[in-house]
Amino acid sequence: MAPKVDVNDPAVKSLLELFATISLTGPKALETVKNKKFSNAIADAIKSNGLSDKGLDTKSSALVVTAATSCADLEPTKRDYVIQRVLDGSLKTTDQINTASKYVANLPGQPEANEFDVECGVEEAGDGLHGIHEPYLILAGVEVTAEQCREEVDKFIAANKAEIDDAGGWAKLSTIITAVKTNPTMRWAAPSDIKNGAEAALLEAYGPRKAAVPKEKTKKPAVPAKEAQAAAPPTNVRPDAMFQEGFLSQLHKPGENPQIKPELRDQHLAATGGRVITRFPPEPNGFLHIGHSKAIAINFGYARYHGGLTYLRYDDTNPEAEEKQYFDSILEMVRWLGFEPFKVTYSSDYFQKLYDLAVELIKRDKAYVDHSTPEEIKAGRGGPERGPRKASKWRNRPIEESLREFENMKDGKYKPGQVTLRMKQDLEGSGNPQMWDLIAYRVLEAPHHRTGTTWCIYPTYDFTHCLVDSFENISHSLCTNEFILSRESYDWLCDALEVYKPRQSEYGRLDLEGTVMSKRKILKLVKDGYIKDWDDPRLYTLIALRRRGVPPGAILFFVNSLGVTTSKSTIQINRFEQAVRQYLESSTPRLMMVLNPVKVTIENLPVDFYLELEKPLHPKVPAMGNNKIPFTRTVYIDSSDFRTEDSKDYFRLAPGKTVGLLQVPQPITCTSYKTDPATGQVSEVICRYEEGSTLKPKAYIQWVAEHAPSGSPVKVDEARIFHPLFTSDNPAGEANYLDHINPDSLEVVKGAMLEVGFWDVAKTSIKQAKAEAEERTKKAKADAEKASKETLTVSCSSSAGSGAPEVTVEQLLGKECVRFQGMRVAYFALDKECSDLGLFDDAKSGEERRIILNRIVSLKEDTKKESGGSNAKISPPASSKK
């Protein structure tokens, strides 16, 4: 975690006051102060350009800050030239400023105005240029109109017509937009003009998007109902959008990360073949949460998008907190989200090599053994209460002493807390706390899950992470922006040891409002009985979301729809739920469901009346097929669909009122009803079947029939409705988050009923999920065998990646795979506590069959409606009162 800013520090206070003169205030200013390099650059720019007296507004200030930071490494005259061009209105966008900083950096002297204007897209550039041909003016952004964007789109489509025709036109929309954007003549074109031009061209050539059909291809036959694949995710967000635009589209290419020695770059490229190599490096000391899904999607997705490889690397350097269940769960969640690691490795694979490099660091006089206590080390870092920063008295001890003492540490001659190995960084000159002699090794007495008691000293994250990235030839070390200050120490250590240096790039982390992500806080919730376990569906751990029934594709859809920037994303829960709802809408079969059943007797039908009806599983997705349901004299409707008194704005069933039953040929009319003498609630509704009637009811309601031979209705033991666990939007920020527990976060409805088609839906869902799991697992094992023969070189022992958890079908197959929409109710999934269903070979002789459902999300976001958002309560049974 980045350190907090001490606003009472005179130096900090002075900077904040200076920043305020250009409207740089609040959290942004505090965040800026944390980075000494950038804050100094901004301060110098303010002073040398007299910005304090210019009365800059927020927008102008933001551009000036961007200019100052992007030019932080330039000589002041070049930096100030760019800032002056911002102030005179020449540079109006971040894109222009970044281009300008790169342009002037490569100039041997000061920039020449006309050439600068052309290179940086200044609108007035054409006025002073004579004899320069038109395409160069377009490059400068002088005359890039919407019409010119359309011309470039048409050129690209004409040049690639066969491929675009074959794909049906609209399927290539993102390809066309990306290609035109990367065309040098479109450097300064408005992205919206390119997008509009591409859509207009496709509309003219191929008709409306929904009508686009691949040409000269045989149309696939309809999928039988019981074999229909339900997964049809939304199409309005491109799966690879996050890699094609924004932060991730601007990362360096493999080999472009600078090295202290040129041969290190050459060795890296020779080892990787120039491929993108990423890693996902979780600490195995807890279960992953929704925020980790973004890290997984970025690291695995970025490599996959570029044809590269991704390691799943367990950062297992703290045996005191690591447990087998966490290792197993992490791999399971990565696979569940749809990704397969190139290799599963452990930081412990490299313990010997890391130790050897620690010894080398000491020999280079860049590390020392420190006998200071933890309290003394903390005091030495300085601060308002501790005084100025000061070096340890052991910092300049002879190299031979540190080598001898480090070996004593390894040999177990010291207890935890008595001694550490610290890196000799820039304690005095750097304002970055990550350069204040970080600890590299400490003594721990806990046995390690893989190395046992071989080691009693363990490397820290700050020492391990960058070096293992180096060993594994990582091309892009992608992490969240709380590690931005660590980049300096990351680079320092690689260069100090003269090893290959990966490039660390930081993106904004993902948080959700209204919940807690802290492992410590969740553990207390579990231990104190507020929730059942880490997979309680009211949590936002990945295992909890999986148990609730959220599809992995919906999580990736949500992450992708947010995009990736360098800013932290704190998203409202209802936005996440809306993404899940949107994903499920077209991918989930629909079943009639009554939560609070009321018996309906249709008195003019024979006692043995039976009519088999056919009902679509999804009215808008014919490929899902149909299911058959019985219609009989006795049916059940939901209590919310009947009132004892009618009104003008009520269109469902009431005495004397006629309604339709979904899929039933004729409507029914209520003739009377009965109530329970003890409770006063309606116990039975008597109706008449309007055979041969021409009445057109104003409303249709759902129902389930009583028909023992066909197993109807399917009775649900529990339908669990989850509401927010906390009453606060920011429980983690409260003085005591436990004071904000919602006592009504779990609602259990018993006795609900489903149509008998549930069994076909469940069997089909499991069959499909099992087939996909088997295919994925088979491929993963084949890829693992291939990986063992890979030409990719890792500079480590041959045991790297050994001991990886077994890849199994069971990791991908769970009862939550059975999902459906209870019509007019919510989306549901089976809970893992269901028993004796026979769907997973789980039937046991004599065991009672139990169906337990979890509500995934409601049908609507409006919490004021009965079927509304996650805060909405399920309506209780109707009483005899209106």
C-alpha cells in the first residue's frame, strides 16, 4: 500500500499550497505529492512559468499537470515550451501533449514552431507551411473531417472486401475501426467520426446489424431443445475492447523495455521469441475476490490477445499465512473464469537462486544485515512523530560481516525479529519510501508447504517479485496502481544485480461499493457468525459469486465493459448486477415459477382432465428449444397474482375477473375463493375455464399444474434471496464495519414451485457444462505437456512449475451450472447444498431430495417494484385484505 501523505509536514504543506494556485487540489493533489519526481516537476513548472498568477481553471490545470509530468525528464526549456503551447491553446488534448513531449525529447535543440505544430496536430499548423502536400497536412490533424474518416473506411473495406464479405460485414466492425485508427493519416481524427463512418459504410453495404449474415456459408441447423447451448453472451461490448483502446493499447512491445546492458534485452528476446509473457502472482493467503477478476482478465487476456503466454505464479514467501485450500481455490477460480496458465509456478521454486542473488547484492555493497529491532527500523524511517529519517547504525558495516551474518541467518542462529537483510538504496536522496532501505529477507520459523524446514529465512515481496519476473522473462509486469511507488525499487534491484528488467505498468484497481474485500474483515464475519463461510453468496469473493450462480462470462463482461485506465474504479453494486442481468437475459432458459403458491381449482374441468402443452424455453432464442408441461384441473399461481378486491389499475386475477394462463388456450375467470380461518389468508381460488370464449384477457399470469404422473409441480425446499450485507455504501471506511451489518440480508422462501421442465433444463445444463469442462481440461493437460517441451527459457532450476495442483473437470463443474430465469421473479441457480438430485451422481439411497435455489440477481434494478433490484423483498402471501 502506498503511504499516506502527512499534510502537516511543512514540505508537503508548501507543495499543496503551491498546487492549489493552479486548481490542483483534493485527493488528486495528495496523490501527486506521493510521487516526488512528478510533484517536483509540477512545482518547477508552476514557478518558472508564473502559473500561480494565471488563474487556471480545472481543465487547463489538468493539461498543465499532464505536460509537466510527461516532460519531467526533459530539460526545463523544452518542458516550458510544451507548457506554453498548452497555455496558448495550441495543445488541447492529453494525446497531443504526450506526442509533444516525445517529439521535443528527440530534438537536439529547441523545437521550431511550424514543425512542432505539424507533428503535434496544432490546428493552425497549415497557415505557415508552403509546399507541403495534402497527406502531410492530414497527418498533422489540420483537416481531418468526418468525410475524410469515411473515405479511409471505404478504402479499407474495398481493400479487404473478400474477408469482410465472408464474415458478413458487421462482424468486422471493430477490425475496421482499429485499422483506420492506426492509419497514420488518421492520427488526429476524432474516434467518434471513425466509428460513425464505419457503421454508416456497413449499413449501406450489408443492411442493419441484425440482418448481417455470412455470405456463401451454409446456415447451421437449429439445435435440438435438449442439446441447445444456453450461453449467448451480450454482443454490445467487444470481448477484446480493453486491449484495443486506452491504457492497455499503449503498452510497450516486447523488447522495448530499457535494460542496463543491451545483451540482457537480446537474451530475453531469444528466450521468448519476442512473445508477450505475463504473470498472475497472487498470494495464497486467502480467497480471490471480484477485484482479482480484473487482474486475471488483464494478465491472461493481454497475453492471449497478443498470442503470448501467462504464468500463474503463487507468491508463497510467507508460510505463516499460506494454506493448501487457497492454492487450490486460486487455480480453480482462474480456470473457472476461462483461462489456462502456461505454467503454474511458485516463488519458492526460486528460493536458492534468490538466496544466491541476495549474497551477490551484499558483495556489491548494495545490501547489509541489520540487527535493528522492528521498532528501530520504523523510527529510522522518520515522520512527524519520529523526527527526521536516519540510517541504521549497521548500514555501513563491512561486506564480509554482512556475508557472515546472512549465512548465520540462513543457518537458524537468529529468532524472528532479531535480524533482517536490508537493501542499501537511496535513503537520503529519494522522497520515495520504497527506496528507504527495504527489507529483503527476514527470519520466520514456520515450516513451508513445499520446502518444509529447509529454509528459516524467506525473501520479501519487494525482493522476490521483480527478480522472479526476471527469471520468468516477463515482458509486461501488470499490477494495480497502489504499486506505482514500488516501480522505482523494482527497477533499482534488477539494475543493481544487472539482470533482465521487466517493465512494470500500473492500472486502476477494481472495488465495489457496499461490501468489504479485506481478508481480515471477511474472516471476522465468518468467525463471528455473520455469514456462513467465504463462499457465502452475500460476499463478493469469486467462490461466493460462483456459488450464487453468477456465470464467469458475466464477470468478464462486466470487467470488459468498464475498460482499463490508471484510475481506481469504485463501482456501485447495482452496476455489477445490471451487467450480470444483461448477460443472463439472452443466455438463460425461462421457467414458470411461483414463490408463494395459492391453489386454483378450475371447477368446470373434469377431475382427470389433462392437456399437454408446449412452451418455449426462451421466446427470443428459438435455439433453446421447447419443453412440455401438463395443464390440469388443479394449478397453482403466485399469491401476488390474486386479490380479493378488484381495482381499475389491477389486471390480474380477482373475483369476477378473467385472466389468461401462459400458453393455455383459453382464459379463466374467478368465481369465488376460500380463506384459512386461522390466518385469514387465501387458501384456494375457484375458477371457471372459458371454453370457446372470445374474451381477450388484459393480463397473462404464470402457473404450475398439479400432476403426479409427470412429477408436476417441482417443489423447492428453499429459495434464498440475498440482499446487501451492509447498510453502508462504504463499510470498509466506517469506524466499525460490523455496526453496519444488515440483519435482513438473507431471506429464505420455502414452498416455491417450478414447472416440471426444470428437470430437462437441469440435465441439459449439466451435460453441456460437463462436455465443456472435459474439453477444457483435456486441452489444458495437453498444453501442459507441450509447455514442458516449450522453447521458452526460464533461468531457474528445472523444478520450476513442479508440484502444480492437478487440473480436473470438477474444478469447472458445479451445481451452480444449473441456471434459469423464474419468470416475473428473478434469475436462480442451484446451491451446492442441494442433495439427492441425481444430476451429479449424487443420489444416495434413502436420502431426502432437497432443492435449494440461490437468487443470482433480480429481473429489474428498480428496488421499489416487487420484482425489483437486490434490495427488494419478495412479496409475502396475499391476505384477504386488499
